[in-house]
Amino acid sequence: MSDRMRFSVHSASAGSMLASHQTASQTIHTDEPPAMGGSGSAPNPIELLLAAWSGCIIATARMLAHEHGVDLGEVSANVEGTIDPHRVQGDRAAQAGLCSARAVLQVSHVQPLPWLREEIEARCPISGTIQRSGADVEVVIESVPQCEVARH
């Protein structure tokens, strides 16, 4: 018997670049911006990937803090990624997927947590997926006052 967890999504075109995706408990939508032929009515797939990474980083940080008996306080993340649109547009010499990805995790915990970044990179499943894609990946941990974390 495998200990692996299985996840699945059913997707269907909902017109032009709009798609509907059914998970086990939610329906989400994706669209492309007008410059890519969509209407911009929903996040594009790269934005959802970055949102998934952000959510995974936050959840992993919380799990790790619990394991270490540390209260992180307020937590937020800002993530960004770059792609080369030429591959999507048909240039076979260009790289498909993320070229770079950067995440800044902000916690209101005031003391340094030198182990947190390395453990997030090692244990966050989405971080592992992005790292294996060949993208340049950077994860930064910042300690900021609680009121600044809440504002971002």
C-alpha cells in the first residue's frame, strides 16, 4: 500500500481561453490576459501556479514552526515568476515554463529562524516541482513588524 496522496482536477474549456477546473471541493477558473487572446476574467495558469506556491510556502512554514515549537505570528508571502512568452507563441528555441521564481515570506516573529528557508525549499511540494523544472528559484524570509505583515 502506497503512502502517496493523490490529487486530481477535471478541466473543460468554457470558451476562448477561459477554462473551468473542478477539484475535489472547489471550482476555479483560468483565463489569459487580452494580450494572450483571453479576456482577463480569471487568473492565468501561471498566476495560479504562483498562488499555489505561495499557499504551499505559507502552509509549510506553519507546519515547520509547529514542529519546532515556534510561533511565527502573522505570515504573508509575495511571489513572482517570469516566463519566456516566445515558446507559447511557437518559438521552439525558447524555454517553456518558469524561467525564474522568487518568493518573499514575511513573518512577524522577531528572532532569526535560520533553518526555515532551507526546510521550506526541501519540504514544500510546489517548491520542489518548480526547482525540478530548471527555473532559478529564490526563497527569502523576512522578519517584519506584525502591522506590516497584515498590510501586504
